[in-house]
Amino acid sequence: MDDLQLVRELDDTPLKSADQLASARAQLVAGMKPRGRGRAGVIAIATIAVAATVTAVAMVLPSTTPDTPHPEAAAPTTTPVDTTVQLLNHAAATARSKPDVVPRPDQFYYVRDGEWEAWFSVDGTHDGRIGSGKNEAPTTVPGCVGGRRKVLDKFDKPTGETEPCTPSRSYRDDLPTTADGMLDFLQGNGKSRPTYSYGKDVMSMFRMSYLPGPQRAALFEAATRVEGLTVVQNVSSGRPGIGITWPEPPGSKAKPHVMVFDKETYVYLGEKDEPQDASGFVDRVGDRL
């Protein structure tokens, strides 16, 4: 099963609020303690990066040569933004213009969101940890080595058994770098999907993984082809910004999720009222930024 298949199977499920996510994380952690061989899907969720997130470019870019700067690598414009296409293309330009940090394979991607924090293996072969919030005991995310990972019991202890696996990387430089390629990746089987299901992919990618600039830009450009998104002026994610709303399923009473960007630089800031407190690469599980 690929990284996004688990999310696609839940296309009728609305995106969750921060409070709901706290409960969901606890259930996720509980589900990682298999009563047989039920642990495989959890590790895939931990790297949906994003996690990285919707699909295909809505503009044709001029050709470039090795000596010619990429047309979107220029500093972001301060032209007023009125449409989602404008905002996402500005965000893509920002993603391409900034240098990336390239971690070592043995490092971990650290994320802190309020009281919840997690350490995800960069190459997927080292044991990580998730769910150390107030109501969640820390739980190990076993690395995948040689196609096998250890099975843990409900007390987070090794059972002595192993199960088949594929390494789930948190540094997603393996994702497509073009909008069309990202769209194909997200669609998987080529079928059209509801807008809110794309939104779940996007949010998961950003929460659980790190996308380098080219992959992040492709994700934003891909999102320009998703219908039903709207611009929200003067919204906050810890800092004031401008946002894009992902609609909820018809009949849902949940509040739409809003991705927030800096008004001037178009750097992604997090979700409305849910800032990502810290993220980056560390050497060991337990290290913090």
C-alpha cells in the first residue's frame, strides 16, 4: 500500500480540528501496537508528507537554460493577491528561491505543535517517536531495515517478531518536482477526487514530513488546479497572514481548514490558529529545536 492510499480510502472523512487531531493522534499511537501484523499502515501515515500535497501547474512556464535563473526564483511580488492561483504561484516561487537544508540520512525531522511533538526518521530506517503530548505516552516508530521492522507490544516493547515494511522517509526529495508529476502522484489511480480529500493529503504532508523547495513548489502549483479553494484575507497562524480555505464535505458542520501564508514573503506559516511551533532536523530522538 503506498503512502497516500490510506488517506484516499478516507475521502469521505472531513478534515479534523486541532482538538480532534489530538484525539486522532492518540488513536494512531494506540493503533501502532499490533495484535498481529496491523502496524504497517501507521508508519505510512507518519510520512504522508504532507504531509508535500495537491497537484498540477495552472500556468505554462518559459523554458530556461542552466545559465538562466528560473522564472519563479525571483523575489516574491507585493502585488495584491485576490485569487488562490496567484497566492499559490507566489508560494511556489518562494519555495524555489530559498536554499534547502539537506539532512543526513541518520537524522530525524522534528516537529512540535503545541504539546504534541514527533521525531520522524529522515531515511525511514531508524526508530523514531511520536505522540508525547499531555495525554499521550511517547510511542516508538520502528525503522525499516532490510525490508523488515520490529513489532512492538501495547507497552511499546519489542515482541521479538518482525513484519514486512518499506522505509517511510520524512525527507521527501523523492517526490515529483513538476506540478503534473505531483498531480499524478496524488491521484494515484488517475481518478478525480473531492477537493477536501486533496486537502487532507496536503495537511498530512506538511505535518508529517519535510518537502524540499522543488517538491514544495510542485505541490503548490498542483493545488492551483483544485476547484473550490478560496482566498481568506487577514487570517492568523500565530502571525498575521493570508490564507486559502479547503472546503469540508457537503453537509459537514466542521469549520473549513485554512492554510496560512505570510502576506509579503508567501512562506507557509501553518493552519489558521494552529501554528507549527518548531520544525527542523536533529541528530537524535529527544533533541529539540
